Amino acid sequence: MADKDSTIGKIDFETIIIDIGETESNSVDLRGMTLCGIYLPSVLTSASISFKVSHDNNAEYIPVMDGLGSIVSKAVAQGQYIKLDPSEFAGIQFIKIVAGTTEGGSREIKLALRQV
């Protein structure tokens, strides 16, 4: 039996922060990875999140849209793990999480990333 490539299926994690009174997180360079899940903190003001992306981290960040022209968003709650379809995030270099409402405190959100 051939050896498995140790990089296949590898999960990496990045932490982003949405500051108090803000809706957008800092950006994350996915560097050849794709978003496959989000670990939400036990305290979260917002009940939904969406995503903004950039190809170079300097251009204006634009919303992620699905094939029907709707913004990709997820209903969320405190302390949840949100499983995501990695194909929705293929081809993205830089990403931000956008909360549906301003956060009542600084929130750390952990992104689960897998290699493309």
C-alpha cells in the first residue's frame, strides 16, 4: 500500500478578532488553504455571519456570493462549531468574517482551514 501524503486532510487553525463595536474581523491570508469550519466563542452578540474577500489584501473587500447571486451567510449562536462547504471558499486568498450586528465585546473566532 502506498504511503498517504501527510498533507491531505490536514487541518490548520487561524484566530481572527472582531473588536468591540465592530462588525468586521481582521483579515486572514488563507495561503493555499480553504475555509471548512468556524469555532464561535461562548459569548457572541450576532446571530448571523457572512464573509468578505480580497485578492490582494489592499483592494476593497467584497462579499462572497453564491451561484444564485445571494450573499453567503450562516445563522450562528454562541459556542457553536459551524461546518462549512470548502467549495464555497475555493479561490479565496484573503478573507474577513462579518457579523450581522456590532459585537458587544472583542470576540475571538477560530477558523478551521484545510489544504486545497
